[in-house]
Amino acid sequence: MTGYLEELAVEAEAVGAVPGAPSWDDDGWEAKLAGLLADPPPAVSFTFGCPPLAELVRRVVEATDVPVAAAGGIVTAGDVQADLGAGAVAAQCGTAFLRCPESGAHLRHKAALADPSSTGTAFTRAFSGRWARGIENDFMRRHPDAPAAYPEVNNATRPIRAAAAAGGDAGRMSLWAGTGFRAATDRPAGEVVEVLCGPGA
């Protein structure tokens, strides 16, 4: 961790920031669980993971009577159809909505999704200390050996990411996106839903 903090100091200086303290916290985990138990929602989702989706859906559906919702890499009506065909009762999309006007993604993040120079995605721990997929950028390439330390790394890089976003430096921003990011459009969310639920979905 010490070595990575030294690397982050260089990144921070480049955007006029200071790395955050690599502190640990549980992001209010117990309070969130208590809230879920006190007022249970119809469904709960969690992040971070990379299953082979359609096959995973098939196997889970075969093993349980619990309704299964598919999530991950779903950006077209064909994707929705494939996952529903595998037995899912619903499909949850993320990247497909990132460029929508209603999305809270930073403008530079939205631009990167459509930028021809954004050649692909990769997994990285450089921003958060936990594996996640995003559009590959300079920060990710410079720190391929970031430690597995979440949330310490996330807290340490937060000021760098904030300063990069404020300065329009997409090369140091966490540009989270799935492999189908090229299919994301800047259409209103309602229209995207119509497309995803269109013929064949």
C-alpha cells in the first residue's frame, strides 16, 4: 500500500490535489442492512462481479424456484431476449443508460463512451482497490498492480478523481462501463427502455 500511495502522490500533484487518507470504513454496511430489514424492498442488487451471464442464469434457474433477474452486459434488445430466454424474469441494465440525459454521469464520462479513441474496457483495482470494469485510460495503464485494498484505495484516490473530473481530465477519471458501452446512446431513458423492450425482447 505504501508504494501505491507514493504513485498516487504523483497523480495528485498533476491535477493539483492531495491523495486522500487510505482509511478503512464499511460504507455504513450495518446501517444499510438494518434499513433493508426495517423496510424490505422488492429486490436488492450488489455490485462487483464478472459471471458468464446467460450460462449463470440458466444454472441458477435450474437450481432454484426464486425469480432470477439478469444483469451485466445487457445493452441491446437481443441481450434482453437472450437472458429472458435463459430463464430470467427480468433484465437490469446499467451502461445502456449512462449517456442518457437523465444520467448523473460526468459529461467527460459520457463523452468517453462515444469517443472513437476509447478502444475498450478493462478490469482495474487502481481507483477503488476492488476489481471493476471501465473504459481503459492512462490511469489504469499506469497502475496495473494496484493493491487489493477496498475501501482504502477508493478513499485515497477520491480527491484525485474529483480534481480530474473538475478539470476535464478523463485520463484520471474512473470511467466505469461494461463491454457493450459502444451501444449506449444519448437518447432519453424512456426511449432506451422502448428499444430494449422492442421486437425480439
